[in-house]
Amino acid sequence: MSRLWSTLFGTNNIVELGLSLIDRALYTDQEKADQKEKMLRAYELFKVVQRFLAIMFCSTFLGLLILLVLVSFWLDTTDLDRKLYIVKIY
């Protein structure tokens, strides 16, 4: 039988190539789990950077909010209308 295939297609390992093609076409549960594990490992560095950026953004936002609250205790708002009118003129 192998001789018939080799005569028809010009190679001796056509059956092995066909079987490997079928094996690569099927995606088993174990291969899916291995692929997901590899993806999660590659994704770890991105998650660390994402957390770092989130901490930077939140700390900046909270720092400005606290600064605004602290400055509001010393800001005189009774004369604020006149100050805004002067800014509009210029």
C-alpha cells in the first residue's frame, strides 16, 4: 500500500505527512490549556505595568484632590466674583 502512495505522489512519507496534518488540525483540551497558560505568562508583565500606571494615576488624582481641599480652607471666596470679572476682562 505504501508503494502505491509513493508511486502516486512521488514520496514515501505521504501517509506520515497526512497524519501529522490531521494531528495539527485537531486542537485538544490539553493543548488549549497549555496555550492558555503560555498566554497568561506572557500577559503577567503587562498586568504589572497596568497596575503601576493605575497607582500613578490614582495617587496623582488623590493628591490634587487633597491639595484642593486643603487650599480651600485658606482661599477667600467672598471676593471671588470681582476676581473672575477681572480675569474675563483680560
